[in-house]
Amino acid sequence: MKKCFCGANKPFSGCCGPIIKGLTADSAEKLMRSRYSAYVTHAIDYLIETTHASKRAGLVRKEIEEWAKTNVWQQLEIVSASEFRVEFKAYFKDRKGKNQVHHEQSMFVYDNAVWYYLEGEFPGEP
Ligand SMILES: [Zn+2]
């Protein structure tokens, strides 16, 4: 069996796939995992829709699409997760084929019974 892109020990079709297709994620961590899988599968609309409305105006679709498509996503590592915060490392190869790590602490909000990505902090950055 092939694991889901997010690293969970179940297939994409039984993990992040249905969430990206419209099934609501029932925790911040699941939303985070599905957003990683959305980068892998270039589900750009999903990435925009799952960003909280208060932050959506700052998104540039083309930039998200470029970031998703120029990098080759290798692996997701959840460093820690609590109810509203998920720290993770996303491993990828950049356009030059160089190994990179995107390390982020993401904040999520639960608004009207739906989880949304709010914003990220980047540990290790000044
Ligand atoms: Zn998954």
C-alpha cells in the first residue's frame, strides 16, 4: 500500500484526498496534513479556501501555484501538534534540485465549525 503524501499510514484516498475534495478536516493537524498534500497535488484552490477569510486578501494565487509546482515535495514531518498549533517540517527539492526544509509553526482557527489556516511563524528565522 502506498502511504498518503502527508506520511500517514493509509492511502491518499483514505486520508487527505477526501478532505481536499470537500470533506471537512476535523482537527488542525488533519487540515495541516491535507494542506501539505494539496501542495504535492497542486490543489491551489484548496490552499486558498482553507486559509481563514481574514488572511485571504494577502494571498497571491500565482505565487502559491509557483511555490507548489516548482518544488518537489519529499516528505512531511509533524514536529508537534496541539489543538490550534502545528509545528512541522516539509522537506523538498527546490528548482535547482537542492534539498530544502520548510520549518513552520502554523496557527489554525476553528470558525463556524470549520478549521482554517491562519498564519505561520518560522522558527530559526530572525
Ligand atoms: Zn494524508
